[in-house]
Amino acid sequence: MDSEQQNRFDVIVIGAGINGAGIAREAALRGLKVLLIDKDDLGSGTTATSSRLIHGGLRYLEHYEFSLVRESLRERERLLSAAPHLVKPLPLTLPIYEGHSRGPFMIRLGMIAYDVLSYDKSLPRHRMFTRSQALEAEPGLEPEGLRAAARYYDAQVDFPERLVVENVIDAVGNGAVVRTHTAVDGFIIEAGVVRGVHLVDMLTGERDSAYATVTVNVAGPWVDDVVAGFGVSSAWKRLIGGTKGSHIVVEPFPGAPEDALYIEARQDGRPYFIIPWNGLYMIGTTDIRFEGDEDRVVASEEEIAYLLKETNLAIPQADLSREDVLYTFSGLRPLPYQAEGAEGAISRKHIVKDHAPQIEGLLSVIGGKLTTYRSLAEEAVDDVYKKLGRKAPKSKTRTQSLPGAESNYDAFVEHFLGNRPSWLSEPSASWLLGIYGTRARQIVAMAADDASLRETLVEGHPAIAAVIPFAFEQEFARTLADVLLRRTMLALGEDAGLGVAEAAARVASRTQGWDDARADAELHTFRGEIALQLPKGLAQAA
């Protein structure tokens, strides 16, 4: 078989964020031969910097995007079922103060509409709180000017990076090929038709090409950069007008809510969240037009000060300062380009754009929400089949669980915890379940054959050493940063992974054959990557 035939696919997917991973899975499950590529790692862009919510988009109601809200609520329900180890119900409290743009009556109307649009949900309906009930439910709230509050339910995915990984695992299990840290270095175009891409491995420098009938550009904030690679950018209108969203992460603080708060900011009226997350609190997000380097998006000191001030206004006991910020994360929303108008008013609907007749064989995805990635993928693959001139089989992803969930997931959890080996502590078993779901048993099996992999990586954390080789050998990780940030999630703890990085590198050296130079280089690269998150520990070390 010649190299072109070996590297021939039905569809090439550029971009392995949640939307690209979802498209790869959808296409593979429907029988297409798929290549998924990303210049960085799985879920390393917008996906990793989201607010980590699976939500219906309550505020989209004010822009009359009812179909988007309905789609989001339907997909929220599917994710609660398909990934119960990753997606959990989340109660949110929305306090209503004097001077807010919407009073109790309007908020209640919105809540009723939200309930009506989610008529098939498994989550509880909303309820309204009087002022005294609101303070009883959330005693940390600023009492002055408080009129009422609403309690409603959405869902949270602590680690959307894991959603990406599991979509890719399922795609590869159904024949897809994934190549991370691999950039598109040019396009193969014949008579105005995209026939494939030239690729360069960013870690090894190796070059080759891949061929496909259809190429789908799902590069998120980098969509326009990919289009520019066709050398005809002057003939194209700008597609992406991404806005920057930043979050801060802090330890639990006085007055912190048990559930999430969804609040209208005092300074500018923009809604933001205070969310319990990963044993910490995540506060955000901002919404600012961005025109800089998409590869270096960093929370500004102004954004950090804004979020701290709003939190202290909402919860006076908090008294948070810059010193309390453990780290930040900041990313770009790949929204449709809109030169003017309020950032919050830019539509969150996605668009699957066919670039014909200028260029045939190319689709670009503009926008897309974490919550609706699966329905976006279904639509995009339907369009791929149209380009292929073939009848599209029915989607399987509407009902099929992700690899970390079984049909009777609760029974699996009970069995796993009750029958764990003597060397596996209950905290370690619970931690494995929260990250890997039913795939935790594969990690335990790996450790059963090597006693050194049963030890915890560092004292005081439940992660066992086996998760390091598992990430490389079973989950497509290629670097230490991949492992810590987007497989084991160890870099999302209070110290941003700095305390576990060297131990993880030692395990990787032993199991992956790294020499000292490679281990040192991996540690350096990891620290460089997390530096964009402004971790407190890194600043102190400097």
C-alpha cells in the first residue's frame, strides 16, 4: 500500500477541542474513516478555559434564542445520562437586588420559560426565594438591597478536558486516527478542491501528508488562521470574532456559597458565576473583544481586580485580595465575527459553513458551546455525508454513553468501591472514579502487575502512579503537560500541579524510558505552559 493510500480518509478534522473530538466520534461511529489532528493537545484551547458548565443558557432567553436554549437543555439531559462520572447536577442561586436590570417578576418569568423548555428534564424545577429565604439559603450574601432570589438547576463538568479525551477514545475505538501536536503546514488543492493537508509533527519535526474527500476546520479561535492557509484569504470574510473570558481560582473563603451563585455584576451589569469547583472556587467570567495572539491568552490584572471586587461586593465576608488568587485561566470564545455591539449580545449559535464554491471540500465550524457539542457534531457529520454524496446513517451518539460510563454506572461504582484491592485506599478509588469512571478498573489492572504503580505520587494526594503511564499508553498523551493538565487533571489543584510535577516526571522516566535531559525538558515545558495561568506557586518560586 503506497503512503497516499495508507493516509487516505473520508474526513480530516482540524482541531481536537470538544467540537472536533465530538465530530470525530460522530463520524467514526457512523462508519467514516477519520483523521483528527491538533497542533497542540486534546482539549487544550477553549475547552480547557470554559466555565465548566453544562447549561441551557438561561441568559440567552433575553436575546430570544429559544431554539438554542431548547437544544442546550436537551443536550444537557443527554450528557447527564451519557457521562454521569463527569457531568453532575448543579444548583444555582440567582440573587436579585435593588437596581438590577431585572426584578423578581421578570426573573420568575424567565425561570418558568426555562422550565417549560426543559420539560423532559430529570433535574428539579426552579423555586423563588423571599429575601429571608435567600439569606437562609446563602447566608454569605450581601443583605443590603437584596429583594429576592431564584434557585434553579443546571449541570457542571469539572473536567471538560476528560469529555474530549473520552470522545476521542470512542472515536479511535471505532477506527479513527488521532494525531496531537501536529500542525497543518499547507493544503493539497487541485482545481479549487481541497484534497488533503501537509502535516508537521511539532515534537519530532517529521513531515507527511494526509488525504480526504472532506476537511472540517474546527480550530475554534484559530479558524481564520486555517482558512488563511489556503492562500486566498483576501477573498474571504472574517469568520471568528472571539471574545476573551477569564476566571480566577481561589480556596474556600468566608461566606462562600455551598452551591453556585449567578450574579449580576455591580460595576457593569454583566452576569458572572461563583462556583464550587474541584475543592476550590472558580469565579468568572469576563467578556472582552480580543485581537492579540490566540496562543498567548492571559488574564489581565484588570480582569482579576474586577472579579475580586465583584466577589467582595456580593459576599462581604470574603475579603479576597490578589494574594488569594491561586491561578487563573483565560481563553477565547470562537464566536461569529461582529464588529460592533455588546459582547454579550453576540449569538452563541453555531454555524457549519460550506466554503463552496470558492473552495470545494471544506467546511468550517464557527461558534459552538460545550453543552451542545454533540448536536453540533451530528449536524456537521450530516453535512460531511452530503459532501461525500452518500446517505447518512442515523446518529448513535444520542443514546450511546461515553467510555467511562456503563449502562448501570451506579452499580459499577458500588462494586468498584466495595471490591477494591487491599492496596487501593478508598480516597484513591473515589478519585479514580471521578476522573476515569468505569475506565478506573483498567488503571487498577495496570497497577496490579507493577507494585511501584500502586503508590501515591505524592503524600496527601490520592492519585496513584499508574495514571502516568496510563495517560501515555491508553489516552494519547505525548508530553508531561498533556498528562498533568488534560488527562489526570493534577495541574488543576490548588498549586497548579507544581507539587506533583517532578514525581510524575520520575514515573514517566521509569515507564516511558525518558533520560534525565528529556525529563528536565518536559518539566520546563510544563512550567512554561502553566505560566500563562499566573499560578501563585510559580510566582513565589521565582
